[in-house]
Amino acid sequence: MMIVVIGAGTVGVSLVQRALAAGHNDLVVVEPDQALADACAAQFDARVLAMDVGDEGFVRETRLERAEALIATTDDDATNLMAMMLGQEAGVETLTSTVNGTTHLGLFKRLGVRILADPERLVAQHLLDITLLPETSDVTTLRGGQQILELQLGEDSPLIGLTDAQLQQGDWLDGDLQLVARIRNGETRALSDDETLAAGDGLILFAPERLRGRRRRVFREKHLEG
């Protein structure tokens, strides 16, 4: 899958790293800052072009008509929008972009772009989430307020030795909290009927609403403390 990435800043570099790790080896990165472009080229096995989206040779040099996806990651919505327009003209199947100003959302949506709106807000929310629930491995709050929580069971966790049926029948999953999957030895899958939880297991839980105040304290007591 050929992917063109606009921007070799923090987000762009992280994206390239993850794309390569996932097996997407046909990557083109476009970055106008020569120093950032050189650093990206030195770090990754990808074709890096030190040029601007507005340069005359952008479409030709990136071979944009061959790309299956175009992802814009810069903090300049004008640059991202121009990239999306050129991608649409070139017939790129999947257009994805960060959108930093909420007033610009409509422009991107009219082009059929898949958007990540207000990335700074998402970072701020994530920082707050992992601060309020420091015992979890990770917390993600969705736009509707739902949360996905990942935690690792310690030696004293009260969940050790329980089966999925016992979790559902007992009072362990407070409210509408749902066990989505268990992580063991790097493998993520649903807990089968006869399997029990063990120390060191990772759990992925879904909460239909944000854990606040009392619910957060109950969650900590039931799932993390012995």
C-alpha cells in the first residue's frame, strides 16, 4: 500500500514509524524543512522529499496518482487542505488529515476527508485521563464520553482467579463496565469460558461513560487493590 505523508514533525514521524512497523513499506514523506526532512530520511527507510505541497512538482515527485492513501499531519490547515485537494484531483482513494481549527472542519468534510479534529485537545484529554487513573496502563476517552481502559493485574488484584462468567455474575464489573479482551504473552483476545485471570494479565475494559468521582474510586478498589 503506497502512502504519502505530509509533514515530518512529531506527528508525521510517529506515523511513519507505526506505518513501517505495520508492514507498509511504500512510504513517501513530504517535508519543506530541510533539517526535518534530512532527519526523517536518516531515521527511516522511506522516500523523503524536501519540498512544499504548493511546489509545482509535488504531484509528479510524489507520484500521487499511484498513492492509495494521503495523510496530512502538519499544524497548518491551509497546507493540509491543499494536500487533500490535490489528492482528490489525483484520485487518491483515502484522504486523511489533522484539522487544527474547528472552523475549518466543513472544508475538509466537503472533500470527503477522514479527519482528526483538534489534536491538541485529544492530547490534553489523554494527559488528564492517565493522571486521574494512574494505576491503569492507558485510558482513551471517546468523543461521546465513553472510555476504553487498559490495565495490568498485579499480584494482589481481587480479579485473579476469576472466569469471565464470574466477572459477569458478580459485582466486579461496576455499572455497565464491560471486559473486551485479555492480553497475555502479547496475544489479545476474548477470555474463553474456562479460562481464569492471572497476575500479569492485561485487561481492556469499556466504560459507556467517563469514570468520575465515586465511580473512579470504586473502579480502583474493585479492580486494582487487594
